[in-house]
Amino acid sequence: MKTIQSGIIIAILLLSLTVKAQYVLKEADTQFELFNYNRAIELYQKAYHKKKTLPAAQRLADAYRLTGNYPEAEKWYGIASALPKSPAENTLYYAKALQSNSKYEEAKTTYQKYISLKPEVSAAQQQVWLASCDSAQHWIKNPVSVTLVNEKELNSAGSDWGAVAYQQGIVFTSDRNFSGDTKKQKSKPFLKFDGPTKLPDPASYGWTGNQYLRLYEKAGKNDSLKAFALNAETNYHIGAASFTADGLTAYFTLTRIPKKITRQKGEPGTINLEIYSSSKDAAGSWGKPVPFKYNKVNEWSVGDPSISADGNQLYFVSTMPGGKGGTDIYSVTKNADGSWADAINVNAVNTDGNERNPFIAADGNFYFSSDGLIGMGGLDIYKAKQTRLDKPVNLGYPINSPQDDFAFYKGLKGTVFMASNRPGGAGNDDIYSFTDALVTTMNPKDSSTLHKDIFLDTIVLNKPIRIENIFYDFDKSNIRPDAARELDKLVSAMKTNETIGVELSSYTDSRGRDAYNQWLSQKRANSAVQYIISRGIDKSRITGHGYGETQLLNRCANGVKCSEAMHQLNRRTEFKVVSQ
């Protein structure tokens, strides 16, 4: 009898624990659906401790991913993906978490496992995932020549990003708890809440537990940080901003509570992002915010505005119907009457993933971030010529990292600002800067000495591109270490553009016997091709030709007296893309 009673007591206790676990899990789900991820994590932890279930493990992994805690996301997706009846998506997110933690070989193996579970995944998407793991490792071993500086005077324990030059100072976006902001608010792309009777807390943003995004200004090097005096008329998110060259008009993203909220019965309400503009009056005060033509708060988000210097072209991102997926980049031109023309999807750069933070630089280049191209992990920063946007190039390491890298801004003086949530920062997203050496180190009197970075250039079909600094010892054809560094940039370009075929050409000057020059140039071309193949490029994608002295660039033929510099111009190595 005592045994039976003990069994009954144990059963009741187990039932009680199960009921409590289910209650905690239900409350955790409620907080998760409201984007209150910090609170949801606490509850899922309790639920999983009481009963180790797939729903609790999976949601824990999701919440850590959405709050940018990649080590914990990796841990919990590893647990969730190993549990019985785990959806294949847990394996995909496990691979992404491994990638974000620089575990590229493990990530590649896990991507391959997901592909075996989901063979219907397109070949193009498979290529992006697998090539990203290979390319990232190569970029880390072959970093670009920039030194990132953490802007400690701007960064906080919160999220700091979107730094742009404004007058003599800097304006940026932050969700810090700033004593000068009397409203005390928080961050992220949109709001979800129990509305219409229960609106989001105007003092705290549940997704991050921080204040809402606000604009801040550091007017000069010796000036204190202060809230930017923009009249945005909202208690919620504001930022990031883009200014016309004269500093008189600002375009910015915000969230506000509309008069009418469209939502399904019994479901939380969702507030999307909107774009507004504001102009200064004669007294220097910012005027009432003006809504953007393509705001449609109950149907889609628009954000990340980037205005051209003259104020006549605006790039932005949106989730409006008709895009390729996630957030797409759009452009719109201002009409003569000041109205905006039709928005055009920038198909050349958009992917199935998310594109963010378009930026038009004064040098004619177009920069943006994406998680849908071959990259290191998360959002990576890419560059393309504004006149030819269909060949975006990854900016490489350390500009990009295994985490999110975004909000690229290049000032007229060569200083670049960007944001990243890589480890080692002050908080979540931090603002970093570096000097664009390609701008600031060029001597206008001798532009031929400017280092040409093949990896950052747009590749054009059948257009010869000279590889600088390819030198050989006299009468030798072996690849020297300084030449190897230059050829590695061509290897990077070929790994970024996985389908291209390349012809590499070697030339000599006219001195020496014609037949010998032909033989030596072919031998040097062959050495360069073999080096490129040794770096992981398939031999079917690269050929080498030696042209000796048959294609001189100047008058320095046999018997013509020329300076050493003129002869050097003919001793060159070039490549051209011959197939795509």
C-alpha cells in the first residue's frame, strides 16, 4: 500500500512539474511573440530546466540569435538540432551560428547536412553558403590594408551605429540610456504589442531591454555628446539619418503609433518603419517632419534613407511587395516640382536575403550591406560602381567579420565610418572608423605609384586590368613573396566571383632577343597561373599567355632609346575576365 501511495505522490509531483513547465512555456511564447526576447529567455530557461523539450530549446536558440548572442545561439541550436523530430531549419541556423563564431569548417559541414535534409535548396543558395565558408577563411588569411579604430568616445554599452558627418561634427544613432534624454527610451526595426488598448512601453524597448533608438551629436572633437535637436514627434525609434550636402535637410527613419492599427483579431499589432524628412528654417530650427511618399505603416516598412548630395535622389530599403526577399534596396528620383517619382527596385544588388544601408559616395561608388551574397557571416559590406551595380564586391577582412557589419559611410576627407557587433566592442553594435588609403595616400603628381587593389575593383568582361607590383628576379620566373601578395588579390576576386574565367598575360620590354623574351614571358605567365591554382582556383578557370615584347604600350621598340621608366611600363602582368 505504501508503495502504491509513493507511486501516486511521484506521479502527482511529475504532473505538477509538467503543468508548471507548460505554463512557463506558454508565458515565454507570449513574450517571444511580443519581441520581448530578454524576458522570454528567462522563461524558456526555466521551462527547459523543468522539462527538456524541443520547443523550449528551439525558442531559446531563436531568442539568442535575434538578440545577437551568437555563442549561446550556437549552443542551443546544437541542442535543438540533435533532438528527435527537430525541424531542418534548426540545422540551418546551427550552421549560421557556427559561421558567426568563426567556426567555418564546422559550419560548412553543417550546411552540407542541411542541404542533404533539404535537397530542394537552389544550387545558387548552396553555392553562397559553402563558398562563404571558404572565402571567409581566405579573407582572414589575406586581410586588406586597413586598421579599424573603435570610436570609444561615441560608443556605449548599447547599440551605436549610423555615424555620418554633419557640419563640423558627427551625428549617429544609439539606444543608450542617456541622461540628457528626458524621455528615456529604446531599439530595433519595428514594434509588436498587444494593442490597441495596450501600447508599447514608451520607456523601454522589450526586444533589447535598452532605450529606443535616438539621434545623438558630437559637434566637434572637444565638444560633449548631446541629443540631436530634431523634431521627430515620436516617443519611439528615431534613426539613422542622412543629410543633404548643405546640411539643411535630413531624412531619417522612425516608428510612431498610427491612428488606425490593422491587425488580425486576437493577434498582436505590428508597427512598421517609416521615413520622414525635416528641413531647417531661417532661424536654424528643424521643422515639422514630412512623411515619405512610400510610407505605408500597416503594410510594409521603409527605412535606411540615403540622400544624394544634391537632394535629388534617395536610396532606401523596404519590405514592400514585389521585392526579391527580406529587405530590398530601392531608388527614387525627385521631380521638378519637388515630388518623388516612382520607386525602382535596384535588382542588380538585391538578393533573397536582406539588403541594408545603401550609400552613394562622392567617388561614384555605391556601398551597401547584405546577408544574401558570399560573405563572412551575418551582414557584410559590399561595393559596386554606381554605373554598374551588377558586380558588387565584398570589402574583405577586417572591414567585414563573421558578425554583422553595416552602415558604411565615407566622408569627403577619406575617413570611413561603419558599424559592427563583432567581439571586443563596448556594447552590442559599435561604431568603427578607418582611413581609406586609396584616397588619402595618392600623390596627385605621380598617380602611377598608387597601389591598385584588384580585390576592390569592379571586374569588366574582356577589359585588361594591370596587376601592379608583380616583379621577378633578373632572368627568373619564380613567384616572389611580394608578387604573391598581389596575385592573392586576383585569387580573392575569383573566389568572390565563382563563375568567371580569367586569362593572365605577361609582357616584357623590347630589350633582349625577341624569341627569348617570348619564352621568358610565357614561363612567367605559367608560374603565375600555377600559383593561382595552388591557392584553390580550378585550373579550368585560368589560362596564361606570354606575349614577350609584341604588345608594347609606347614607342620603345628595338633600337629606340628610352628611359628605364618607359621600359618598365612595358614589363607588366595583366589579367582579363574572358567568361562569366
